[in-house]
Amino acid sequence: MAPGGRVRKELEECQKDSELSGVTAVPVTAASVSDLRGTIQGPPGTPYEGGVFDLEIVIPPKYPFEPPQVRFITKIWHPNISSQTGAICLDILKDQWSPALTIKTALLSIQALLSAAEPTDPQDAEVAKMYLHDQEQFLNTARFWTESYAKQTDTGSDAAISRLIDMGFPAVRVSLISDCCATLLW
């Protein structure tokens, strides 16, 4: 199967149980499956609970023999994720990648990382120091960042979005347009 065909199949699999798994991935444009937008729901019982985190996913030309490049777009306070760039320190996105893994397994692994940080192998030393030495401050800061950056606020546009989808516009495009408009309003 050509890399583009595999990616399309993986995206279909990712959408099948997205409500249950809490992860999604869609192409940024219909013309290419090399640039994707992923989302991860914050795991229950963590300071990220209730948050929806956007990720940029770039599929390299040698995929699946090279891992996807993934970074957080939504700001997040976590020892293994850069608070500045969104870069993620996770072994399966580096040297432990295997062609048997998929975009969905990568997203689920990132979601699991939100539940089980590895502060001794940090991406963000400042956050890791706080995690190790002042757990209460870490949890408060992580919750604050989740509330500030990852919680969806209802701007009254939900009804308009539903109407566009009911009119036959593709949900992926409506979602991307909505995201772009929200970004412009910031």
C-alpha cells in the first residue's frame, strides 16, 4: 500500500471510535495527507481533564519507516512537552518508532503521557523541576493552563456550524474554517 493510502486508512480507523478513545486526526487540506491536525482529550483524573489539545502532525515521506513529527499547538504545562514550542519528548516519536505503529497509537501514547509524566527525561526542565519539587504548584499551573488554553468556550457559533453541516458542507472543512476564524478572533 502506498504511504498516502496507508495514512488515509489510518485516519479512517482513528475516526471510528474517536468519541471513546478521545483522539482524532484529520487532514489540514483535502489535497494532502502529509499535514494533519490531531486532537487529544485530557485524561480524566489529571490536571488536563476537560481540555481538548490540538496537535500538528507532519507525515514524513518515508512514513511508516520514520515516525510522524508531532507537536502540541495548544499550550500545555507538562514536563515532557515544551511550554514554548509544543515539542514532545516521547520515545515512540523518536528511536522507538516501529512501522507497526500508527497515527492513532502515537496519539494514544501522547494522551497516556499526560497521565504519567516522566520528569527524569524532560522536554521542559523548568516544568520538570516544579513537578519534582512542588507538586501542588505544578498541578495548579497545569490546571490553569488547561482552563486558559484547552477549554472550549461556546461563542454562539455552534448552531451556525451545525447548520453548515446540515446544509451538506463537509464537517472537516467546517471545523477547519471554524478553527481559523477562532484564531483570527484572538
